[in-house]
Amino acid sequence: MANTHTLLEGFKRFKQTYFGDDKKLYASMKEGQPAKTLMVACCDSRVDPAILTDCDPGDIFTVRNVANLVPPCEEDQHHHGTSSAIEYAVTALKVESIIVMGHANCGGIKGLWESDDLNDSQFIHRWVSIAQEAKEWVKVHHATESNAVQLKACEQRAILVSLQNLMGFDFVRERVEAGSLRLHGWYFDLAAGELLCYNPESNKFEQP
């Protein structure tokens, strides 16, 4: 497990690789980042998007939060970190793809599944309630299944809720309708080591 010393040693190796052995990559990005893909992923330390996709710095613009959720578009005076990152990626970076990547054994979705009380925590349960629609859908459509099957279904359905919420942002919807932006739902099964992609035609998560 990494401690602060291990992380600092890791930075030294990073510096040697990208600012010593090969300076071209970061030299090409001094004036801005070239990312054309936005990834909305979970904070979970086991599902780092850059590691899972074997990306170089500059390849993906990443937003990570509990349970990889996209909130509804809310125009109020509150703080909206995820929404502002999405806005920047779409309007400034002009990304061509947005991927919402969920994963198996997600603690945030498990918390949503096991509790109906928004006061169970100061922040977490209110945040994961964004996916309450997914929980209710699973309880109807997978009512007779085991808890493990229901939880997995909820993890996957929450991805679809986030894709739906993305379309509530005018700057996203307009670009999707114009064909300049595509939305994707991915699910990483960390037990099986498999990545599943949502297929809107079959309405299922399938291997690419």
C-alpha cells in the first residue's frame, strides 16, 4: 500500500520519465491540454481511469466523485464541482466523447442500496441519492433476484441515470444532437477483470 514516501518516490520516477528521458509529451502541452475524451469515474482507488485504459498524460480529462455520478443540471447558487468540470470539458476543451464509467463493488452504490435515510451521513447519502431512480428501477425489475444481482444491476443502472442527466445540460444535448459529441456508459467488473460497454440497441452492458 502506498504511503507518502512511496508516492514521492513515484513522482521522482514520473519526473525522470516525462521531464528527463522524454520531454516531448509535456513540452507539447505547455499551453493547454489536448484531451478529447471526458471520463466521469469513481473515487475508488481500484478504478483509476488512466491506469485502466493505459493512457498517457493529456489523453483523458477526468472527473472523479463518489459512485461516478452526474447530477441533474441545477442552476442555483450552490457549488457544482462535477457540473463545472463537465461544462469546461465540453465548452472549452470541446471533447468529442463523454464516458461514464461505473464499477463492481462500488461503496457509494452499496450505501445507496442499503439505506433510505439521507441523514445517515453529512454528505455521502445525499450525493448518492442522485441514483435513487436506479435503485427504484432495480427493485421493480429485479425484485426476485439475489442481493448481489440487484446490487450489480443498480451499479449499472446508475450509469444510465448519469447519461440521462448529462442530456439535461443544454451544452451537452445540443452537441449530441449535432453529432459532435457522443455519450458512452462503461462498467468495469474488477472481480472478472472485464470492461463492459452499454449497448443502447440491446439495452445491456456487453463486451466491446
